Amino acid sequence: MHDDDFPELDTRLAQLRGALAQVDAPRCVEKELMQAFASQSARARPWYRRLGMLEWSAAVACALVCVAVVGLLSLPPRLADGFDDSPLVRIDNGGAFIALDSVERIEADPAPRLIETEVSRTMLAALGLPVTPENAGEAVRAEMLVGAAGEPLALRLTSID
């Protein structure tokens, strides 16, 4: 639709514009309306919109600190020699027993076999055992419990000195 389609509408709109140009509200009405809008918009803003960037940054930092503290407190306790107290790692007579699968799975295996082998200390570091630069290249004698299908179930280190 173009303005050229209704010429009589253009004339009437021009008359309306002229009439409205002569109408002017008193200054006090405009001032009171602006104050009313300002007070209404201040009350209508939710609490999270009233906070500035500094407050939000502080809130996010506090939340991250709380998450880190809860995460650190939920870690399992460690024994004095550095090994987990969980049933998957046990220390007995200077050797370590490491369950590579769940205890239920180990007990349920129909025909486990015991195989003697040597394991490098660098591989044991991934399991949580201590490795120093002096002994990193050494091998440790171990016995591995292997399931009927050939998957490793547990590892017992005869000496971890």
C-alpha cells in the first residue's frame, strides 16, 4: 500500500498533525509523568538487575571458591604412606595389592590365573604409587591375577621399596 493510493487520507492525517502540534501539555504534567515512570521502573526491576558488574564478579568468585572447598573436602582421606584407603589398593608386608576391576567382578570370575611378571615403575605411577626420578627406570616384581577371558583383574607388587 502506498501513500498515493489514498490521497484523502493524506489530507486528513496532515490536518491531525497540525491540530496536535498546537496541543501542548503543561510542564508540571510532563515532569510528574517522568517522575512516576522513573519510580515505577525502579520498583519493577528484579533484584538481579539491580546488581552491577562488581557485585556479580564477587558472587561468581565466591561460588567458585565454595565449589573448590566442597570438592577438596569430598576427596577420600590418604594414608601416611601415600596410598588410598579404598579397598582397591591395600598394603601388606611391604607389598601393594591393586584391584584393577571391582571386587565383585574379581570374586565372580570362574577361573582366574596368577601370572608372575615385572612392571615398570612409570606404569605404576598412573595407579598412584610413588615414583622418584632415581627409581623411575626400575622394574618391580609383580603377580597379576588374570580372568578366564584374559583380562587383568588385580596386581600384587611383591616389593615397592
